[in-house]
Amino acid sequence: MGSLVRVIRELLHEAARDLAPTLVVVLVFQVFFIQRLPDSSLALVGGFAAVLLGLALFVKGLDAAIFPAGETMAFDFARRGSFFWLMLFAFCVSFASVAAEPALMAVAYKAEAVSGGSMGALTLRLVAALGVGLAVMVGVWRIVLGHAIGNYLIPAYLIVIVLTMFAPPQLVGLAFDSGGVVASTVTAPLLTALGVGLATSIRGRNPMLDGFGLIAFGALAPMIVIQVYGILFFVPAAAGTAVSMLPSDDQHQYVAWAMLVDFLVMVRNLLPIIAVVLFSSFVVLRRPLADPKGLAVGMVLVAVGLFLFDEGLQVGLFPLGDDMTRGLMGDGVAMWAVYLYGFLIGFATTMAEPALIALSIKADEVSLGQLKGLWLRSLVSVGVGIGIVVGCLRIIDGTNIAYWLIPGYLLVLAMTRVAPRFIVPIAYDCGGVTTSTVTVPLVTALGVGLAERTPGRDPLIDGFGLIAFASLLPMIIVMSYGILASWRLSRLPVKERTR
């Protein structure tokens, strides 16, 4: 009992440390710039408390269930040489997890509301999930064959750049934003565990070089499939058409029945993932689960953690995002304060992202501590902050988002060729996990609100895209770190390099 209490205390302490910067940023801007506190301060405090506890339970569930299950399944498929079933498992678990992503749901519902229904929320989720499933299959194929990740991602991003020139402008920012949120709290741990487990189990593969990168493939897919969908099928809604957001996203109440329904919805979202694991184990591999009790306990912790996390977001962060944007767009608030808020909130929320935490834990583990998890998260968080500032500048300027993103991705592709091999897949993966259920409500509200309040801007065309910049800049910064570290190492004497 004492050890359990100690573990919970440690988890709560770590979660509180991660969420404290977000709370500090919000309070500072409310007091000194907006100069009023939110109307529902108690709900905000309760929401942050729920996020805190949910984050602690989620991280514990990752260690107990998600990582072991993903690595074990990948190892068993590789050992048995079941390539067809491995690819089918990768597709099914990716499709199921993306369809259940809370962050993608948030972007999809916002897109449906802003677009007047021309881009349906369900359509966006299914198109994104299908694309991720297919892309992850390609990523698994790469690991099996041992190919360099650049040989796949460079041509794929060139395709993205070409599609951006022809896609409807209403969907360009949305496509890039969707790529930034598909690998979130549910998907990222599964893909990380699957990739590292597969690379560990195949002779001649290095978990550091080959195990990472599946998230990068998953994040790339929506950029392609949504733009292709837009070119082939998208028809803009008539001007002035409006769609209301789903009531369940705006009317969460702290009553027993509503909370029970929300928890059952969270369990329902996780059931397809559990079904894929059970089917693969009992039907395909024909063996019992290695640790059914640990898997069950871990999945319960993940479900409860995500439920509390989601409730905290609905009660605290979603309303807070709209409230902060309205306050910052009011009279008397200088634009530099908006940019400062964008940077600080991007940095603070990214530090608390469960998906990034999961990725950094695994990167620290497979690198034997050479790539510290906290240092990696800090680099990525700085990149997100800078990316949001650049995205806000783009909205104010009114330039086509393609003129900003295309040079950025061309720079990433060039850096892919000169960066150390070990850092490339991690950098791409970091770009795919920066924006999750903590960041999305605040950042999406900021982008759409800024576009709505800037003369001559269209919320659908200009309001989306902040997440795209928040995904792009971390890739540049992490690869820059790898290039700089490699250059400094090359200048050291040979004896010091081998210590």
C-alpha cells in the first residue's frame, strides 16, 4: 500500500510540474493584459485538477499496458514471419486509434462549424484515419526492409508541396493541422511501441535508427489524403452558412449521469484498439496474452486517465481558450501581447502533452539516456512556441499559407540529408506529437479568433494553420540540434569522443 501511495505521489508531482507553466501563463495574461479573471474560475481550477490527475494515471497506464502490448505484438509478428498479419495489425490499430483521437475530434468539429458543414467532422476523421492506416503500413514496410526514412519522407513531402498548389485554399491549413493532431494521446504511444518493438525484434535493425518514424508517416498522411479529397470532392458551403458545435463538446456538467456517459464514450473509443490486440493474440498468433492482468489494469488506467483528462479540458481549457482569445482581441491589448501569449502558451502546453511525454520516455530509454527526455521536450516546446508566433504573423499579414509552409518543408527536406541519422526519425515524430488535447483547444481558438477579428480574413482559410506551424518548427529545431551536436563532437579530440 505504501509503495502504491508513493508511486501515485510521484506521478502527481511530475504531472503538476508539467502543467504548472500553462496555469502560470494563463494567470499572468488574465491579470496583467486582459485584466479580469474568467467567469467560471472554480470550473477552471476543477478542470486543471482533473487534467492533472488524468495525466498521472495516463502515464502510468502507458507503462503498464500500451508500451508492453505494442512491443510484444510487434516482436511476435516479426518472430513468426507473419508479414501479412503484421501489416494488417498495423493498419487496424492505427485506423482505430486515430478515429478515437480527442484532438482530431476537436479540430474536426471546429472545421465543420467554421466551414458551414462543407467539411463534415465525421468525413474528416474517417479520411484522416484511413490515410494514417495506409501510411503506417508503409512505415512498417520501411522498418522491415531497413531503408533510410528519408528515402520515403522526402518524396512524400514533395507530393504534399505539389498538392498544396492545387488544393482548395479552404482545406490547405486544415490538412496540415490534421496532420499535426492525428498522432496524439492514443495513437502516439501505440505507434512508438510498435516501431521500437519491431526494430528490436528484427536482426540488423537499430531501435534508435529504425524504431522511430511511424508517427512521421502517420502525420504525413492527412496532409496528402485531405488535399486529394479537396481536389476531387470538396464543394464550399454558401456564404453565411453556420453549423453549431456538438452539444457534448460544450455542455459537459459535473453530474453523475453525464460523467458516466462520458466515461463510457471514452471506453467505446478504446474498444477497437483492445479488439485488435485480442484478435491478433488469440486468432492470428494463437497464444494467450503474456500479462492479461497487467494489460487490463493498464487499459483501465489509460481509460480513466483519458476520461479525467478530457473532462478537465472540456470544463477548463476549451472555454478558457475562447475566453482568452476574446480578451486578447479586445481594445487596449497590444499585438505583441498576442504574440507573447502564443509563444508562452505553445511552450507550456507542449511540455504537458501526453503524446510527447510518451515519445520522450521511449527516446530516452532506447538511447540509454544519451537523448534526455526532458531536454527533447524542451526543444520541441520552444519550436512550438516559435511556430505559433510565425502562424499568428501569417494570419495578420494575410499571405497564402502555402507561401510560408512550402519553404519551411523544403528546408526540412534539405536538413534531412545532412542531419545525423539517429535524429531524423525522432525529429519527424516530434513534429507529429506536438499538438494534442492540451494544445488544440487553446491554439485553434487563437487562430480562428484572430482570423475572425482581422479585417479581410476568412476563418476557414486563415484561421487554421497554427498547428501546422507548431508541427513544422520542432522538426527544424530538433534536426538543428542534431546537426550542431554532431559538428561539436567532430571537433573534439578522438579520445574525448570515445569516452
